[in-house]
Amino acid sequence: MELRSLRYFLELARRGSFTAAAAALNLTQPTLSRQMRELEDEAGVPLLVRGKRRTSLTEAGKYLAERAAEILELTERTKTSLAAGAEIRGEVAIAGGETRAMRLIARAVGNCRARHPDIRFHIFSGNAEAVSERLEKGLADFGIFVGAASLENFACVAMPLRDGWGLLLRRDHPLAAAPAITADMLRGLPLICSAQAMADNELGGWLGAATAALDIVATYTLLYNASLLVREGVGAAVCIDGIVDASEGSGLIFRPFRPALGVSLALAWKKGRVFSPAAEVFRGFVQEEMAREAGRAGSRD
């Protein structure tokens, strides 16, 4: 399939009209129609449902649209990396879960940009499944994994940081006065839980018998959205510390679990991946920042 045909197809999928898509692409409508018929012939299945007012996608068309977007994104990133030549410029894509470790990554990005201002960064936030998918498809150079994750297909290094689980509460919540939260204190409490943590059973061992008594009123993928539910009094969010603002004046407060429940962090990339010059340089800055963090942790101990 030609990249040009995929671009035309995506434009048609976005606009839902041959007339609108042809105008945006600076093509005649017959030319676009011919290109789409040839694409369907090559695919061997119908991709479009041609209506009088609107053109929609078949299930096969929806699948192709998703893959085509990934192909074109990867193509553009490859072209940018090749065009960089001997100069250190280009793009670096990082995918990760919500974690304080992103502060370490942010410091590395800042240091890298100070030395190589022509490097651009793309940050994707998502759960472990979404991060794994982007690494597998080559849409991310590096991934940050929080807690339990399947890393068999990736090369990875442990990050010198650990996140801690606890409870995000409104400051007027009765448990806000407690210095820490035990498993028994969660019984019957309306809870908002991480969908990934529940699926991976990350909290099961810590909760023990209390698991059966949990009242999970909502699940979340991104904690910021869950924090809005907390503010509205929907429940308390089981989460990792340091992701949302819980300082004085925020209206929220974080209380750690007792006994403490920590979660490991890993930096990963696809095995055998050939890094672009920009990604290779950035990896060096991340390693330097990780070494500094390990040194700081050692001095605290």
C-alpha cells in the first residue's frame, strides 16, 4: 500500500465526505474515488460504506485507519531521524504511566535540550498495556513501567526510585486526620481504584482478607480525573503518592498505607531496537540522571 493512498484514506475517514476530503487534499473528487477503489482492491475487502450524505468505514476500514495512522506516524519519525544526519537532532518518544519517576525523566529532558536544542520530545501517558503496545509498534523509544508488568519482550533497567501507595482524600474526610491508612480502614469505604492495579491484583497481597469488603464505586486510568471525583465527594482514591497536588490549599490530602506498600519502576525499550542518534543521546542523559538519583538515595540511607 502506498503511503499517499493511506494519507488520502485517513483524510476521508476524518471528514466523512469525498467532497470535503478531496478539497482538503487539493484533488478532484473522481481522482480521490479512484484512489480509494484501488486501495480497496489492494486490501481485498470493502473499506468504505458510501452513503448519499456521508461516507463511513467498515470494520475492516476502521482497522486500516488505526494501522495507517501508526504507519504514517512511524514514517514521519523515521524521516526526521534520517534527515538529522550527523547532527544531533530529531525526535524522542517516551511513553509512561503516572509516576514521580517522570520528574527524573523531565530533568533528563531539560539537560538534553540544554545541550541539544534541536531534539524534540513526545510524551504519551497511559497504562502498562498502552505503553507496551507503543513500544512494540515502534511508536515510542522508551517506556516507563510502574509496578507489575510483563517485560519479557523488552530490555529494561530498574529505576532508583520507588512509588508508594496510599489514599487520596478530601481534607474534610474523617480519615484525613489519620497519619496512615491500614487495610481494615478501607472496609466499606467508597473507593476509586486504578483499573490497572485491580486487573493486575497489585494490591491483593496487602489488602488480604479486606479485599472482599471493598466498595469500589469507580475505576480510573489517569489519576487527575479520579482526583476530580474525590473533590466531589464520590469516594477516596487508592493511588500512588506525588501524582496530583495534595498540598495545603489543594483541598486534598494523601495518606500512605501502613504497612508501607511500595512499587518498583522500570525504564524499558524494545529488544534489538536500533536507536536514532537523538534517542541514543537521550538515553545517556537518563542514565546520568539515574546515577545522580541513586547517589542521592545512598546519601539519605
